[in-house]
Amino acid sequence: MVGALSDLYHEDWVNSLKAIPAGPIAEEPLRNVPYLSFRANTIYEMNIYGDPSNPAALEIGYYGNMWFHSGDAQKRCRQFLASYLGGLKQLQALYRLDATGGQETISGLSIAITPRSAKGSYGGWWITVWNPARLTQAQSRNEADWKIACSRNLAEIKKFTAGETSWTKYSLKDAAKRYLPLERMEER
């Protein structure tokens, strides 16, 4: 698998990972940028924008009425993206941003949190990290070009995964044994 996708799959808290269709994004700065989208454990989603081997942006968030505390999900999302940051100032900016939203640009990298209530959140809570110059270069001119680029990116991922677009580490029964006690402990 390619970079961020492999990293997400190898997170201890990820049991299943599945490619899902990318939908058009109307809001800046991600408008018309081709991307790959992956659902983890049916509630988390990671999006890789631009070239999957050298992304212009990474985004991770979660959807739905979560049966565990959303603060834990936000913590996981921050921790996942922290490994992609290039230094202490960017790391501090990531953790300085409030969960209710905000944006900072540090050392050529923009970091934003989009809460569920914001326009363009599509019902999820998101952390997005992007390089503004590379993101602009990755933008498609129109929707037809965008669709072609998204299909090309998915075909590239399939080369690394022998055509697979869905992965499961453990059975759901095993996952419940492994993670439910942890989730309950984190809520205390």
C-alpha cells in the first residue's frame, strides 16, 4: 500500500479499511482536487488529495453518532496526522487548534479543523493538513478531469494492493474483545 493508506491500516485501532467513492468537494481549498477516500471501522474516513504517492493534502475525520466519546476519536485523528508534520511548530499548531474549528499556516503548511456544524463538513469532524502551492497545482480544471484523475489514483492504489479495495485485520468478534474495554476505559 502507499504511504498514508498503509500507515492508517497499521494503526492499532483500525480493524477494517475500505476504499469508498470520492465525491465532488465544492469548498476551497479542496475544490476540484482529485482524491482517494477510505473508510476505517465504518466511522473514520481518510482522504488523500493529489498524487497518492506524494499527497498535496491529507484529511482524517469521523462521521455518525459515535457510541464512544468523540474526544477519543478527535485524539486519534490528531495523533495520526501528527506523524506527517515537519517540526515542533507545526505540531504545536495542530494541538493548539480548538476542536470547534480553526486554521493555522506554519512553515508553508496549512492545518485546519472543520467541525460537524461547519459548511463543507459533510456531517463529519475533520482535520486537514495541506501544502497550499501543491494543492493548487493538483486542482483539476473541471469535473470531467477531476473524475478521470480520481479513477487514475484508485487504479494506482490497486497496483500496490493486487486489486483489493477492502481490508480487514480481525473478525468483528475479535475486535470487540480487543477494543471495547479500551474505549470504555478512555471515557472515564
